[in-house]
Amino acid sequence: MFSSNSSQVSSAAPKVLAVAFLSSPYIIAYSWGTSGFRGTYSNPATLPASSAFGVTFSSDGLYIAVVNQSSPYIDVYPWSASGFGTRYANPATLPTGGGDDVVFSRDGSAIAVAHTNTPYVSVYPWSSSGFGTKYANPATLPTNSGNGVAFSPNGSAIAVAHQTSPFISAYPWSGSGFGTKYTNPATLPSSTGQSVAFSPDGSAIAVGSDNTPYIQVYPWSGSGFGTKYANPATLPTGAALGVDFSPDGSAIAVANENNTPYVSAYPWSGSGFGTKYANPATLPTGSGQDVAFSPDGSAIAVAHTNTPFITAYPWSGSGFGTKYTNPASLPTATCNGVAWGTVGDARYSQFVAVAHGTSPFISAYPWSNTSALGFGTKFTDPATLPASTGRSVAFSPDGLAIAVGHNTTPFITAYSWSSLGFGAKYTNPATLPTDTCNGVTFSPDSSTIAVAFGSTPYISAYPWSSSGFGTKYADPATLPTGGGESVAFSPDGSAIAVAHTTTPFISAYPWSGSGFGTKYTNPATLPTGVSNGVAFSPNGSAIAVAHGTSPFISAYPWSGSGFGTKYANPVTLPPSTGLSVAFSPDSLTIAVSNNISTPFVSAYPWSGSGFGTKYANPATVPTGTAGGVAFSTDGSAIAVAHDTTPFVSAYPWYGSGFGTKYANPTTLPTGNGEGVAFGQITNPQYPQYLAVAHGTTPFISAYPWDGAGFGTKYTNPATLPTVQGNGVAFSPTGSAIAVCDNGSPYILAYPWSNSGFGTKYSNPATLPTNDGESVAFSPNGSAIAVGSANSPVILVYPFSGSGFGTKYANPATLPTGFGNGVTFSPDSLNVAVAHVDSPFVTVYPFSGSGFGTKYSNPATLPTGAGNGVAFSPDGLNIAVAHTTTPSVSAYPWSGSGFGTKYANPATLPAGDGKGVAFSPDGLNIAIAHTSSPYISAYPWSGSGFGTKYANPATLPTGSGNGVAFNPSGSAIAVAHSISPRITAYPWSGSGFGTKYTNPTTLPTDDGRGVAFGQITT
């Protein structure tokens, strides 16, 4: 009856699972995480008209389509991280009967519907504008009701499974529509064709039918059907209503009706079926209606009759894993169709960034190799630009940060990065580079950032985490001898090399968590001039240097002992000074960019023997001196930054060399291209979490969080807090969670993972002396602070993977009254506490030695008891939520402490301020307060509060006690009194979006604290 096109969807993007079923709302979409089902997206505003039978996503992840049994029979919606968009207008010519299956062509240019009345299949052009004019019917129609439809992976054929003989009809397909029907297979399917699927490589076509053998597979080629493969030794047990191949083509699965096991899976190869995989330990509960593999092949889902109507399993080369937990919100009737999709435009799974000569000094674009798309629409510039000409650029290997080296102080600027582009700028390192930053790189595990620059010590390295720069590592004992031009880590992270301006022109050092080791011996044959670029091969066996005099490129074997004997120069040398060098990800190609002389980029095969014969120059060469060269993360493209417009040029990369140049980006970089880098987010699940501290057992509730909102509540921790939960915090890497409460030990911490709570850490040796009111981790993850109801009011402990360390000595000057709020500055060098008695807020310097001398009180104190406190992400502001009007007070912050209080917001929060938070980009501030609307948010800038955003359309139901933005700044949550006790909204530059659906399992009493977390390691 149905056919999956799940293999069309990119495996590189976060996943969504959608099901079509028999009762309203007829379609449900679930976000999908590493542990299975997560949240449920809101229903589309316009529902399908009746029972839905098929569902599909476009391969770019931008559209979702569902077919049903009542006119107009087909519904298509835009799809994004927010879920369903506004339904597209109906096609001018509707399908003529109930829709049974729907599919997009792989390139997204057509959409096909199999339906119950003649012509049994309808196909339409598809674009971002919606349906085009229906294609002419095929000259030879299917013979009866169409049950399944599929396009071949290369889009050259379309096949329809249908009710009467020959049960399967296939046609050539092109931009003109249907071609002449292919000859029927010599051996027809056994009866009614219910489903159809092509293998991912297009070499086979499978047809599910009503009668034994239920599944028929044929070779497929440009000539049509080949001789049917032998039946599997163990047949499915009923009509094959759904069929799908795994994305790698190594397995085929069948959903069947009437008889257990309802789903069968087999190995698949060019020889046909292998021995049937063992049935899943927990079977679907009713007749299988459809089946689909996830885009990455790690899961398989079955739509079926009987509750829960949808069942999913892990999938591997061994077959079915243990069934995933059912989704919290089940479909309400038989599921007839299932499909996998993605969050966001799956075509653009990579990014490319260019450092260049004029403002904004850095430009970044989505990158796609699909259909020669190349550059996507330029991302919005970062809110805080680099200070001057961009000289170098690098993405962290995990794709969560981007760094730019530039000409003037601070010489290095780094930003958080997501699929939405630039996030907040990280605080500058405490010890800056001393000159123009010509090179920047991250270690392979993203734990270190290193920069090469123009004056001594020529190279600096810093710990790197989600909090940004750590304390600079000690300089190497033997410094490079001249200006650093480029820097690179070996692929295993055990070595670091810097290219520099004076002999020996290249210096390399062992690297470890302790920093630089003793410099490796120089290569026996040195580069012949100023070295401008350096790169290790990804397989770790070679190191290459681009330099100023002939031969312009030098390469050496590399091992744990350092440099080997220099490889022979390439037969055809680059034509002039080498400025940068890069290896392809498979280590089979090396490319060097050069100045002055065309072709500005040269590429060579690379092997254990060194350089091969130079590849032909690209047909369209870069237009000027090429300052940077880089391969895409999958090795399918190469980009060059250069000094004349368009300033960046990119080409497909094949084993045979350069392809035809990609079109220039629509918005060009604005000046000389100096550096270029590709990036990719390596954990596309982006696991985020939301936790709430609340009034009755279990006192802490935690949920998965993503674009759909709340997922299914995690199992409670084995050891619960003992009394009312007051505050909650995730560690900066997402590897720990802490909650403070009103009963001894007053503070509890647990390891945290995708599976939820781990075993509680041991209590600290010195406990708080009374109720724990608030908790915070330092951004560098090395400390945890607790606000308490009794003296000393604030307690800080070292924190590590082992849990609590020995409590730091109390500050010399204690706060007075309950410590209701506690936080660290973004650089972890200050700790602040909001408390009940005057001065209501107290801040101390903080270091590995503990508390420093208390900063002076602000000249204008908050007007009442401090309840919450927050630093802005750039560390330049501090805000306090407090009792008594104006309910919130904010101040500039610097190394000297508090500045002059900012003017109050024009529209004040109503009632007492209870919690305060800045958005991750520092452009907004939100306050939770005791009177309606319970949450107020304002734009934030260097001038202070802007005009209050409109209240959310659906307000929290009671006193706002805590507030938090999620790590990507796309959502905001409020902990409050009165059910549902936690309320969350999408967040954008326009303010609050439509309230997310409440979690299925609510917190059990008043929400008192809220925190988002994200695993970053």
C-alpha cells in the first residue's frame, strides 16, 4: 500500500519521524534523538481532510506531504525546525481519488501521488511556490487503483504499484514527464501491488504484494526490469503493505498485515536476499502498514494497527535492537504511513567561511554539494564584528565554534556557531596574542585553540570549551624564530606545528593536555623561504609547508619522532610563493595556493611516495593572489580565498581533479580573501535538555528539549532530593546536573548524559548549613556555587568528573541574608550572589584559590531583597531581580566592579522580580516576576533596557520564579506556580512565539528554578 522514500533524506541533519493515521489530526511529527522519540511538534494549522494513508518528506528537508481519502487528497506544508508551516494551495488539477501514497523526486522538482481512481497516478512539478501544472498522464495507465509510488534515486524512472495485473508499472521520467511504459517484468508480482521501493543505488526495485511470496525484487537498469531475484528462504507472513531498503542498501525490510511478526528484514546484496534477520524481541502489536529506515540507518520504524500504532527499533548489521520507548503522545488510530525527515535544509549540511579585508571582515555561508548548489545565502554577520581585516579562520571540529584571526587587538575573535550561523562572541582570552593573527586552528577534539601571530612568542595556545578561552598555556621552551604565519595540529592531537618567517621556517612540538613539549628536531632539509602555511595529512603520515621561494611547497613524512626525509619536489612546481596548503580529508590530494602568478592554486595526487602528477588547472582559475585553500569536510569540494572579486572561488573536487566552478555567492565577501575554512556540526542531534526544580517529590524533573519542545520526561534520579527543590543548573559541558533543596544535604549533583541522571555524586564534605536556595556552575566547569539560607550564604566547591572537592574558604566579607541567586561571570573570574539583606547583591573576584576581596557595593543599590542575578554573555553587565519596584536593576560591569546603574526599563515588571537571564547573544534580558504577566522581556544593548516586548499570547499561569534561555537562544522557559508549573516559548528577535505544548508529565508542584543544558563533549 505504501512506499518509503526515507533513503532520500540526508543523514547529516537532526531527524524527524512523521506518521499518517486514520483519525484526527491524521498526521503527527516527532523529533528524534539518540534515545528515540523526543518531543511532538504542534499540529499543522490546517489539518488533512480525513484519514491519512501516506506521508513523505522532500530530500532537502523543507517540505512534508501527506495524502488522505477526501478531497483535495494531498496536503503539502513547509517544514522547518519549528515544524509545520502554512499549508500550500491545492494543485489546480486534483488527484481523482483517495491518496494512498506520495513521494518527492530526489531533486525535489516533482511530487507524485498514487490514488484510487483513474489515472491512478498524478505527478506535479514542485518548487518553493508549491504545485505546478499537473504533468500529462502516462500514455499507458496503471490498470487500477495506485497503492504505492516511487522515483528512482537518479530521477530517471517512476514506478507505481497497483491493484490489478501487471500489478507494477514503471516509466521513464524526465522534466517533460512520463516516457513510454517499460515492458512488464517477465515474472509479475503475485497479486495486487501494495508497495514499491528502489534500492539506494538504483540497481534494484522491490514490490510488495498481497499473496505469497509477498515480496518481489527485480534488477533495475535503464532498460527496465531484469529477471526476478529468488524469493527469500523465509517469506513474510502476509501482504507486504510497506517496503524499504536501508540507506546503505545492505538490508531490505517489509511490513506485512494479519500475521506476526508484522515486520521482516533481510540482508540484501547484488545476489539477492540473505537469511532473514531474527524478529525483534518486542513485536509491533498489529498488522504492519508501512516501514522505513532512518536516514543514517541507525533505526527502523513500523506503522501498524493497534496501539501504540508506531514502533521503532535501533538497527545495525546484526538486525533489530531493543524496542525504543513509545512516544509520549501516541497516534490515535491505525498508522498507515511512516517517513523520516530532517530539521532544516538538509542540502546545506556544511558551512564555509571566508576571512577578508573589509568590514564585516568575516563572511559565512551554508555549503552544499547537492545539485551543484555550492554557496547558500550568507549568514547574518556576527553582532560584534572582528576588529579589522580578517587574516585567518577556522571552525572547531565539532562545528560549535568559529574563530577569526585579524590585524588589530584583540587579534583573535571567536563565536559560538550553530546551523543558524554566528552566536554570541566569546570573551577575549585574558592573555591576548601580541600581533596580527595570521593563523588559527582548533585541536582535533576541540579542546584547544592555537594562534600564530607576528611577534614573540609567535604562537599561543589556550584551552577551549563551550565557555570559550581558558588560561593560556605556557609558551614553548624553544620559541619559533620569527613571525607565526600558520598553525596546525596533527590529526591525533599529539603534535602542533607553526610555519614562520625565519629559518628553520617550520617548528613542531609534541602536544598534550599539559601544553607544548620539547621542540622536535628541525627537518634535515629546511623549507627554502618564509613559510606561510602548514598542514598535516589527515592520516597523520605527512606534514607539508607552503613557503616563499622555489619549490614553494615542501612535504615530509611525519611520525612520533618528528620529521622524516623530505619528499621529492613535485615535477610541476607551483608558479610562485606558496601561501597556504591543505590535504583532502582522505589524504589522497594536496593543494597549495600561491601569490602573483596564475593559476593561484595547484593540486597534486598524494600518496606514501609523495607528490603525483599535477592535476589540470581549474577551467576558471581564481582571479588573484590566493591567501587560503581548504577542502570541504567530505572532500567533495575545494575553495580558495583570493584578493580580487569575487574573493572566494569554489570547485567540485573529483578524483580526477577540479570540476566546473560553483556559482559565486550571491553576497560576496567585501574585500581581499585571506583565509577560508569549511565546517560541519559533528553532533547534529544537538541534544538539549530542560530541568525544573519544584516543590514536591521528585523535586527535580528533566526533559529532552528541541525544536518540538518538551520530550518525554527522564526517569527520576535513583537518589532524590529530600525536600522542596529551589534551584537547578547544568554544568557547561552538559555532563553534570545539580539541584539545591530545603533538606540536608541541601545540594545534590549527578552525572548527566543522553540517558538522563547518573548515580548521585557523594555529598560535599562540608555541607551548607541550611536550605540550598540557588546553584550555579562556573563557565569553565571547575567550580560549583551554592546560595544558602544561613551563613556563610554563599559556598563554593571545586567540581570535576569525580564530583565535589573541598569547600573553598568563606569570603572575608560575607553576604547578609538568604542567598537566593548565585552566578559566575562568563570568564569564571567573578562570583555573584543575590541575597535578602542590604546591599542585596555582592560580588567577589574568584580564582583557583577561591574568593578575593569583595567588590564595592553599587552606588545605587537594588531596592529590595535580591532574588536572582545574571551576568551578560560578554561579561560587561550584571542584572539583579529583586523585591520592590523597579523589580530589576542592571549595571555595567568591569574589572573595577559595578558601574553606574542603568535607567529602569520604561515598562517595569509587575510585582517582585524573582529571576533574571540574558539571552546567549546578549541582545535580550528577561525577568520572571510575581504578578501578571509573570514574565517580561526587553531588548538589551550597551545603553541598557529597550522597549518591552509584547507579552506572550498565552501567559504563565502563576508567579514567575525562574527564567532561562536555551543554549541556542531559540527558546525561553519560565518556572512558575500553578500547573503546568513550567511554560516555554519559541524566542526570536521579535520576542515570544506561540507557547510550546506542556510536557506530558508535569512537575509536581510550583516550579522554582529552571535551567537548560547541552552536551558539548
